[in-house]
Amino acid sequence: MCRGSDVMLVGGGNSAGQAAVYLSQNARKVFLLIRGDDLCKSMSSYLAHRIMNTPNIEILRCTEVIRMNGDGHLNSVEILNKITGEKKTLTTAALFSFIGANPRTDWLPSEIEKDEKHFVRTGIELGDSRQWTLKRQPFLLETSRPGVFAAGDVRSGSVKRVASAVGEGSMAVQFVHEYLKTM
Ligand SMILES: Cc1cc2nc3c(=O)[nH]c(=O)nc-3n(C[C@H](O)[C@H](O)[C@H](O)COP(=O)(O)OP(=O)(O)OC[C@H]3O[C@@H](n4cnc5c(N)ncnc54)[C@H](O)[C@@H]3O)c2cc1C
């Protein structure tokens, strides 16, 4: 879909960086929009340097999307440089957003404690939580409701990587057995 055309990518993390490198192999040009002034602050340096050395990736620093235009499909995107106040309209048919994710934890009962960003608190993170009423400490992946465990991205403080999510899944099974022994 993007072959030979200009595409836009928003975000300064590793996911955005990997996508920019991938798209640069087929797109004519990749505009990478970041809110900060330095890619290396939010991206692994090997990836940031690779991007800076890829001729058809242009990094637009301190920049935000302010409007998307189109009729049925995207035609152009208006951007604002927050330092200079300069506004520009770039013609593009594709914009990819890599600006993070919100956990879908709204359905959980209030007895399962969450952090300020709605990720589920577990184990040591529960600290002196009023929700935790048992004498024993919670297991590593145990939520504020004894016997309920959380694993992977949804867990507050987790690494947000496939290998750790899978590992935590198998650890949770072990903790279920430990929990059952306490009953
Ligand atoms: C663009 C991108 C690039 C990434 N690149 C890498 C990488 O290169 N290497 C790496 O290690 N990690 C990478 N990650 C992170 C990796 O994808 C996650 O860490 C991993 O998928 C977390 O697994 P998880 O099982 O915890 O969550 P998820 O994979 O998000 O799985 C959660 C599942 O639960 C389902 N679900 C949600 N709510 C409910 C509900 N109420 N009932 C039933 N099901 C529900 C969802 O639909 C989803 O299928 C990347 C992530 C993104 C977004």
C-alpha cells in the first residue's frame, strides 16, 4: 500500500523506530514525527542511529499532528513545530501511530487495585495497600484480590516484551499452585 509513496509515522519509541526502518524499504519517504528534540532519549541508540543514517527517513522533531485531511481516505496531515510555531501540510495517504497504549482494565472490580495509568498492581507493588488484608505477603504476580493473578503487559511495572509476558504466564500457573496450598 505504501510502496513508492510518502508515509508518516508518529512516535519516538522502539516500536516506531522499527516500523520506520521497515517502511523505508518500500516507501519513497518516511516522515517520523517526535514530540521531543532528541530521538536517542526515547529510542535505543542503535536504532536511532540507523534511522538517522537512512536517507529516506526524515525526523521531524518537536512536532505534533494538529489535523488530518481527507475525503473518504487520508490525503494530507497538518503538523506544528512547537518550538518555532511553524505549521506545514504534508501530502500523505498513510499515517501510523505508535504513541503507546491504554490497558483495557475498566471492567475489573475495584477490589483489584490499579496504578494511576490503570495497569494492575501485583506483588510487591501492593506495598501497604488497604485492599490487601491477608497476613501473608502477596505472591509476585498476585493482585490485591488473593488468588487472582495478572501477567504480561496489563501488569503494572511489567517489561512489555513478548518473552516476559510468556514467562509471567507460566509463572502465574506456579503461583496458582502455591495459592492453593495456602487454603
Ligand atoms: C507495535 C508493537 C511492536 C512490538 N514489538 C515488540 C518486539 O519487537 N519485541 C517484543 O518482545 N515485544 C514487542 N511488543 C510488545 C509485545 O507485543 C507485548 O509485550 C506482548 O504482546 C504482551 O503480551 P500479553 O499477552 O501481555 O498482551 P497482548 O498480546 O496484548 O494480549 C492480550 C490479549 O487479551 C485480549 N483481551 C483484552 N481484554 C480482554 C477481555 N476483557 N477478555 C478477553 N480477552 C481480552 C486482547 O484482545 C489480547 O488478545 C510490541 C508491541 C507493539 C504494539
